[in-house]
Amino acid sequence: MNESFSTYITGRSPGLPDAELRPEFYQGVAAKRFFAWITDLILVGVATVLASLATLGIGFFFFPAIFIMIDVLYRLSTLSGRGATFGHRLMGIEFRDRLGARPNFGAALLLTLGYYLSTASVIPQALSVLTVLFSPRRQSLTDFVLGTAAINRPAERW
């Protein structure tokens, strides 16, 4: 799949789609990433409220810790293998690595860790938003470090 995907998107193998030759893979991705983030935030928030209610309300005292635990599990389980959270799938985008493959568990772990590191402080968060808005492949700081990118999901070829 990786080799045929890379050949399909770039005309050569392996790699991410070339932003100049195949711009359709990156068109609208910045906005889609934002709306996917909002969707995922809502889903994890609802799951956290339900988990807190399931503990007869005791979980509300630990709401931030429960939220982070659920969010990390959510990201790891949805990004590994499928390359997209439910928010990403809803927006029609997915992550690919520098070889054109969807992230495995290790890559999903690094993407999640990078997400938390880049959102832990205002400066890396602002820089990450700027790189998503202005880089040719709409990559965040984490994406640059890991060699990943969010792309418009390609149509499945039969």
C-alpha cells in the first residue's frame, strides 16, 4: 500500500505528496486541522464527563488528569494504523509519514507527545500554528521534527 500510494501521489516512490506538484493534498488542510481539533476536543470532553459521572462524581475532582488520560488513549488508538482521529476522518484528512505510510503505534506516540509539548507553552504553540498556516505542506512543529504531514485523504483506488 505504501509504495503504490507514494507512486500515486508523487509519481515516484516513496514519500509524501509534493506540495508543488500535488497541491490538492494540502488545500484546506490548515482549516480542516482546526475543525478536527475542535471535534476531538468535544469528543474527549464528553468522554471525560461520562467517565466522571460513572465514578459517581468523584472523577470531577480529577477532571484534568482524567481528560489527559482519555485524550492520550484516544489519540494513540485512532492515530496508530489509521492515521486519523475521528475529527480528522470527519474532515477528510489523515497523517502520513515521510515514506507515505500511516503512523504505527510508535509514530502515534511521538505525534501525541509532540502535540502535548507544543501546546504546553504559548511560544511553541504559536510557532506551530504559524507553521501550519504558512508551510507548503501545512506541517506543525511536531510534523517537521517527525517528517509527518496531514493530507487530504486520497480516494481509494480499486
